[in-house]
Amino acid sequence: MWQMTIKQRRQHSELVAKLDRLHRSPYAKPPPGYVFGENTDDDEKYNASLEELKKLLQALHELEIAVKDR
């Protein structure tokens, strides 16, 4: 089992908290039947949410690799 430092645990907790907040966001997932291109404001919000998800997942992956390689 990998051992995290205190700093890594704190970073992991912060990333998971951000992921939870993003998941509860109304723009986390388009509703069924949503068509991109009809409302550019909502499209931007959905795309921003998706980009934030990608950043969070990348940061979590990098943290996992750092802990594993330690």
C-alpha cells in the first residue's frame, strides 16, 4: 500500500472536495435531450465544467503517480 505524506493527503482531500462540488453543480452533466449549439451560454458552462473535471482528474492522477514513485 502506498503511503502519502501529510501534504499529499491534504492535496488529495482538497481535490476530492473540488470534485464533489463539481459533481453537485447543475452544469456537471447536460440533461437528457440537451443539444449543444442552441444556447451558447449554457454550452460554455457545460464545457467549462468538463474542462474543470479534466484538470481535477489529471491532478489526482499526477498525485497518485507521485505517491507511487515515492
